[in-house]
Amino acid sequence: MQIFIRATTTEGKIELFNTERILTIQPKKNGTTKILMGAGLYWDVITDSIEIIDCINDLLTEIRGAKL
């Protein structure tokens, strides 16, 4: 089972990140965290919003409840 991180970006969007694809996680002093996925692709997220999604039911709930 893959593990995902759920986090709210600094733009207010909810993102799900596959932990197997994350290269680095860099906390910043301003209450945000930079998640680097590779090749310059990164997201700044609100540190307090980061949650682990490690259950298929939780993952499906997040996907079905996503507000687009």
C-alpha cells in the first residue's frame, strides 16, 4: 500500500502527494513547507495542514470529497 500526504497549498488548494515520489521535504520558518517532487516541480504547503493518508478508505474519501 502506498502512503500519501494530504496538504493545503499556500494558494488554498488541497493536494495529495505520493510519498514514494517525494525527493525532499524542507520546512521553512514562515509556517510553510516546500515539497520537492523533482525536476524543479515543487509545492509550498501550510505545515499545519500536512496529514498522512495510509489507508485506501481514507484515500478514496479524500478523492471523492475533493472540491474542484
